[in-house]
Amino acid sequence: MKARAAVAHKAGEKLTVEDVQVEGPREGEVLIEIKATGVCHTDAYTLSGKDPEGLFPAILGHEGAGVVVDVGPSVKSLKKGDHVIPLYTPECRQCSYCTSGKTNLCQAIRATQGRGLMPDGTSRFSIGKERIHHYMGTSTFSSFTVLPEIAVAKIREDAPFDKVCYIGCGVTTGIGAVINTAQVRPGDNVVVFGLGGIGLNVIQGARMAGADIIVGVDINPKRRELAERFGMTHFVNPSEVAGDLVPYLVDLTRGGADFSFECIGNVKVMRQALECCHKGWGTSIIIGVAGAGEEIATRPFQLVTGRVWKGTAFGGARGRTDVPKIVDWYMEGKIKIDELITHTMPLDDINHSFDLMHEGESIRSVVLF
Ligand code: NAD
Ligand code: DAO
Ligand code: ZN
């Protein structure tokens, strides 16, 4: 069948919106009509060419929502008409990672997903004779996409696609990092570095968890007002701090953060995030994705004296289990999403969403199909 998609032909070039061929679902796969997709920093990172795993040509996008329009043989958990969110982190519930109960990093389709292919080693996308790669197993910048059943979360039908698509990455990553990975408890003090699409969700997760002091750190002063509405209690602009940022944050949190979160992808900030943690127990969670080849550094004594360095992917969430619950939280008014979707646009204008992101103007742009 024909679909309309934004295609990334080469690293560093703009996407081109064009017709692509999409093959129907094979064994264990479903065809999804995408209704809305967010545009995340990670799409921009891959498009820029900095992603060592980036493959071209590809259809990017990993923050979508839509409707199942066809199912392949042996699909049991989904049917035509189901409302769904595609998952870049699948949940097979059978591999040793899933059954360990220790991680959300299901490995069932990891090898082929990393090569931009479906689990049988082929692509469902083409333009003429040219094969187009899938991206993160989701390729939501296409009006139709194909996913394995194990990488699809079924959601309630009254949830608006143009809002809950954001749960496909940013919302779940930020809130999940607080609840699943850090397990912030009432009264904890938290520092969040980077108040963009991820960091603001960390802030709202910290507020939900009952954190006491919630410090937000960002070089963009425009982020302050929204972060305050999401629960930030103190704003710090590093360029306005005289002297070192780390001791300033240690003072502000009365001895150091119980938890800090790096939501930028900057290895220098990752060090500050670790070192502003409380001696003896403070834990720093890396969420940001750093450039290829970059490394983190600190003095080992920081760890000897009890600080802990951790990371999280997709907020530690098990997608098929947790994503429908997060959609319920939104529908019940327990979490905010609308305020973070600052721009919407048709697929034809998708390149504008990358400009807005680079200019620091948007939190989330959502493309409507
Ligand atoms: P974003 O661009 O919306 O936000 C980044 C924020 O950091 C901006 O507000 C910017 O002003 C601020 N910033 C930049 N440099 C800074 C500095 N030196 N000090 C303080 N603030 C600074 O990006 P986002 O969509 O929120 O994504 C953040 C990071 O998270 C990216 O690296 C993205 O790839 C990554 N990410 C990780 C996961 C995961 O599962 N681990 C999931 C999604 C995104
Ligand atoms: O299982 O080895 C693995 C890789 C899982 C990939 C998880 C990616 C999470 C971070 C990338 C940013 C997502 C938008
Ligand atoms: Zn698994």
C-alpha cells in the first residue's frame, strides 16, 4: 500500500515528504495508521549524523499514536480498530531480560531493530526499488507503519492521539525515570538538569512522588515559568551563578541532592549532576544521550563516598504494561501533557519542528496526519 512519509535520505539533510510503499504485516506483526507523532530530540540527533547507529535512508519518528488497521498471522493481543502506541522498547514477556524482572530492556528483537529491520531481517518500506530502513522499530513519521505485536501498547479509545503520542517517549521517559529508576520518595530533594521535553516530565514525576525541593537547572530562562507550573521549587541558570555550580547546588539542597537527573546529553553536565548528589547516598540518573564517542568522568572518590551513577532508557518502563496506565493517568488528570505540546503542524511542515527545537522555542511539536 501507499503511505505518506517524511524520509531521511542522508544525515544532515532535511526530511523529504513523499509517497512510500508499505508492505502489509507478516507473522506476528501489525499495520498501524499513525494519527499523530511527536518530534523528539533523539530524532534530531540521528538526523544530524551524530548517532553511531543511524542508518539512511530511513523513516524516523518514535513517539506516535494510531490505530491498528491490519494484523498478520498469529497475532493474538491486538485486533483491527485497536488504539495503540508504538514502542521502541518492546516487551515480549518471555526473553531472559523480561522474565528477570530487573530491566525493561527486552532483547527479543534487539538485533534486527538495531539494523533498521523487522524481526525477519527485512524492511516493510520502499521507494521504487530502494529499501528504506525502519527507525527504532517504530518509524512514526509515516502515515502507515508496521510493528511487531510485542512492540505495541494497546490504549483506551477515548484518549486523544495528538496528546498521548507524547507518552510514546518523553512523558514515560521523564516520569518513569523518577518512579521506576530512582524511586524518589516523599521528602526527597531533587535536581533536574535540562528543562526540555524530558526534564519537565522529570519535574512532574518528582512532584507526583512528593519530592520536597525540586531544583531545575537550565541555560534557557524561558523554561522557568513552565517548570514552576510543573512543580519546580527553585530555578538555577548556571550562567547567573557566581563561582562553581556544584557547591551552589549542594547548598541549595541542604547537603546535596538525594537524586539528580541529567536530561541534556552533555557529559560535562553529567559530572556536575553526579557531584551535586548527597555524600553517602545521592544517586544521579543519566537520561540524556551523549554524542558518539563521548565519555563521562569523575574522581572515583565520588563513588567511594557513596554517590551512585545510574542510567535509564524509556524511564525503565515496560511498555505494554506501563504505557496504558500512563494514558489513564493523563485521562484522569493526574499528569499534564497539553501544556508541553507547544506546536502542532501537518506532516508537510515537519522540518519546521526541528527548527523550533534547535531554536529552543518548542517543548514538543506534534505532527498531525
Ligand atoms: P530538549 O532539547 O527539549 O531539552 C534540553 C534542555 O537542556 C533545553 O531546555 C536546554 O536549554 C537545556 N540545556 C542545554 N545545555 C544545557 C546546559 N549546559 N546546562 C543546562 N541546561 C542546558 O531535549 P529533550 O527532548 O528534553 O531530550 C533531552 C535528552 O534526553 C536528549 O539527549 C535526548 O536524546 C535524551 N532522551 C533520552 C531518552 C532515554 O530513554 N534515555 C529518551 C528520550 C530522550
Ligand atoms: O537494549 O541494547 C538495548 C538498547 C535499547 C535502546 C534504548 C534506547 C533508549 C535511549 C534512546 C533515546 C530514546 C528516544
Ligand atoms: Zn523480552
